[in-house]
Amino acid sequence: MEDGTTQISREDLEDLREAFDKIDIDHSGYVSDFELQELFREARFSLPGFKVREIVEKFIAGDTNKDEKISFEEFVAIFQELKSKEVRESFRKSITRKDGIRSFGGTSGISSEGTQHSYSDEEKVAFVNWINKTLKDDSDCSHLVPMDPESESLFKSVKDGILLCKMINLSQPDTIDERVINTKKLTTFTMRENLVLALNSASAIGCTVVNIDAHDLMAGKQHLVLGLFWQIIKIGLFAFIEISRNEALIALLGEGEELEHLLSMSPEELLLRWVNYHLDHAGWQPINNFSDDIKDSKAYFHLLDQIAPKGDRDDELRIFIDMSGMNERDDERRAELMLKEAARLDCRQFVTPQDVVAGNHKLNMAFVANLFNMHPALNRPADDGIDLTLLEGESREERTFRNWMNSLGVGPYVNHLYRDLVDALVIFQLYEMVEVAVDYKKVNRPPYAALGSNMKKLENCNYAVDLGKREAKFSLVGIGGENINEGSKMHTLALVWQLMRRYSLKVLSDIGGGEKVNDQIIINWVNATLKEGKKDTFINSFRDKLISTSLPVIDLIDTITPNAIRQEMVKRGDMTDDDKLNNAKYAISLSRKIGAKVYALPDDLVEVKPKMVMTVFACLMGRGLKKANG
């Protein structure tokens, strides 16, 4: 090439993707900046630590998203720049459609123009087929569904926001009050409202959307659309692969194994354990992954045979799985025969025979998760001394904190609020987001040596608590690093809440030109704005009982964004508990629709949970100030 920049071959690109996927263990599509050195090592391009730090500093300085996350495309750009030994201004390598990969231009924080983004035809087809199946009876989507999986219709389907809102509610029911979705006489403005509602609601269920806005979705940017759909679908598929919500998973306990170990597993790890539980009963060897180990379809045949309905219930027909396909010599034909058996269980979803043979991890994992949801074939064992108190489900507050963290793109993904914070690495990332400087020379990073690994994690937790007390000026009386390291609920919540509160106030401070904000300033702003809007509502504190009606929130929205409220949807006067909940659902979804990134849930308003109430009003104040500032 004329500019002397090294051109990356397709083989090199595939090697880089393989290296990236090894480090991107939660398959979020991003790695953290502190994982970059390990990433280079996997790519067989070792660099000294000081050089990696220089690259990270340069990346952060040019990171337009300010998320300190590195996507695969950004990694490729960094790698290419290093290989060519000069700053690369554009990356226009043409990637053909071979193997279902398409490419198109885009931008990143490294390369100011022309960075290649790629997307998989296989994923597009899988998601379209899933959407067609799950939304086929939804009248609001009849103008979009069914879509042609071979066309580009998926990328156009998101333009009006309706499909995204519906998919979010399928993954996490009642996240969006459907009274708020614009479905009639759509205009560019009302479609944009739907997209803002969808994006803020996606954040509220734990999707990372820091790199996406309504304009991107209206433009149908393929890689962003596919990435968002995958996050939404995955959250729905994994929702019940969690022991406190599905106690039958206790059956997966190994002999002599403590329940605590099973509880610490991610949904993907539990899914793998579930497959191997059934393979063991079938007398077949276990698998270690959803890629290489399933390529011959034989494990799948045995899994289907184990989970197929046995006719044990009066209303259940027995389904016999035809195992003769195991004898087929051709891998693709064998995979097709296996999928025909899966279809008899109404589970032919997400993968084609080619996806199975290619070992497409993402789509095979989705295929297996759907199998689990449809036919778990597990019976909860007798208690046998199991400590049932460990099965206490996640509280609303805990889920809200966890979704908030994940929506910000922390890594690794937080599946369990307490267990996944015991090495403090996520806490350090949150500190940086609230502008508390972290000295990473003092931070121990994985992989931790088996011997003394907990000591390394404890050192991190001690440093995290010290930062909270000394730099952030948090109130952490009686809290030590050992409390975070042990997963103490009370102590971890105290730290996490102060981080979330600081994050909310920082957003307000940034909008207000650096003015310090506290609870009373928010309350004063709420009341002044309500008075300005000639509303009768008023709050004395974030514990005010009137908040249980959601009327102060609804009136505030009506003042910030006139005509956003359909008054016939609002109950006033004497209210039943159902009336209050309906008002709260309407208020939360409307807040998100007008652009406030609210994480609280309707029940938080009805029960007047002061911490969550504060975040709702803080988000609305941020929206109001932003609008006032133009």
C-alpha cells in the first residue's frame, strides 16, 4: 500500500478475532483497557508493559465514547498501527462475504475515518427467525413481521422503535409500559421517542448502550443493531438459568460439592453444567464449550434424547428421538438430521447445520439456552441438608445496581452482585467513572495464582475501601476490605449505593457547569419546576408519601416536556394499590421516553424507596437542565 501501512490478511484477521474472543470471556464485544496486554499476548504480539500503557493513554485520549472499552474493530486498528510503525489514518481493507462476513465503513476512537465494522449473516438470519417466531402474534408488529431473513429488513425494522420495545418486554416482561409506545401515525419525532425509550429501557435491564443513540438505529447501522439485539435476546434466554429463580438447577450439584459453588456460576457455566448433567446420564463424554466440542452434533443428539418429553404427565406426549443420524458420516448432513429432531421439540432456533459445524459459539449457546428453557428435564432433589437461605432471590435494589453497572459496560459482566465484586475490579472501574483516580500499580489483576489468590483479591478490596474513604469521601464506617471480599450484602450495598449516587450527581454537576449538587438542591429544583408548571403537587423529601401515587413524577414530566402525558392514562383522587402501580409504570416508562436514563422500578415509587426515588428525580432534573440549556 502506498502509505506503507501493513495490510492485514484475512488469516491474520481471523487470528485476531480468535485472540479477542478468548479475552472477551463474557462475549460483550468489548475488552477493558487493562486487558490489552493480555490480548496482545494472545495475538502473539508481546509488548512491554510501558508500551501498552502508552497505547492505552493514547487510546483514552482519542476515545470519542469515553468508555475506556476496546471493541474488536478498535483492537484491529491498534494492531495495524503498531505493525506499520506509523499512525494509520484509515483502514479500508475490503473483506468479502466469504464465510458470511460483511463489512462496511464506520469510525472508532483510534482511526478517525474508515474503520471496518463487520457483521455476521448467520447472526442476522438467527435473530430474524427468532423475532419472527416470538412476535408473530403481536398486532403492533404486523407491519414488520415476518421479515425475510435473507434480506436487510432487520436493519430497517428498528427504525420506528416498536420492535425493539417489544423485544425488551419479551426478555424482561413489564419493563416498558406499552401505553407509552407510539404505534399510530408515526413521524420522525415519534419514532425517535420510541428509540429513546427502547435505549433507556435496554440500559435499565443491563444492556450496554454507551456507543448507540437513536440516530444510529434510525440509520440501521448493522453492527450496532445486531449487537443490541443480541444483548436483549441473551438477557431473555438467560433469565431463568439462575438458581434462586429455578430451584430445579440444584440437581446439577456435583457429589460433595457445596451449593455456594453452584450459586457462583454464570448462566453460561450453568448451561454447560446442565448439558453435561444430561450427557452423563446418557453415558456420553462431557463437553467443555459450545464451539469445538459440539461440531459433530453427537453431543446434541444425546442431549435431545435425554430432554425429550417422556410422556410422564397425562397431558404430555412422548417424543422419541431418532438417533440413527449419529451414523451419518458427513458433518453437515448429521447436523441437519439433529436439527430435524430439535424441530420436533419446537426448538430448531438460532443455528443452521453450518453454524453447528463451524462451532459458532454465540449461536450454539443461544440454541442450547432455548433448549433449556423449553425442556429443562430437571427435578429438584430432596433438600438433603441444603441451606435454603442461600437461595434467597435477588432483591429489586440489587438487580437495579447490577443492571446499572452492566449498562455502563463494566467488565467482566456482573451476574451476581456480591460474588462478582469480591476482587474489586468492577468497583475500580466505577470509581473511574465518578472521577476517583485509581492507581493500577496497586491493583492485582487476573489470572490470579491458585495459591494466595484470595489474598490478592483481599488486597484489591482493601484498596477499594481505602479509596472510598480517602478520595471519594464516602461514609464507610465499619466497612473493611474483608467485608467486600467476603461478599457481605450490607457492606457491599453501602459502597455500591454511594457509587451510584455519586454517578447520578456527577451527571447533574456536568450539566450544571460543575455546580455541586445534593439532595436538597434536587428537591428544591423539583418543587420550583412543579410550581412553574402550575402543578398542585409538591414533595418535602424523597420519603414523601405523595410519591407513592407517582403524581409528582408525572406532573414533573408534563412540565419538562409538555404534551408528553396522556392525562386519561393517569389516575388521580382516591387510588387503589393497582392504580398506584399503573401510575408508577406509566411514570417510569415516560421518564425513559423523554430521555431520562432511569434505572428504578415502578415498585420503588409505590413503596417510596428513598434511594431509588432520589435517582428518578435526579435523572429528571438532568433531563430538565439539559433541555433548558438547549
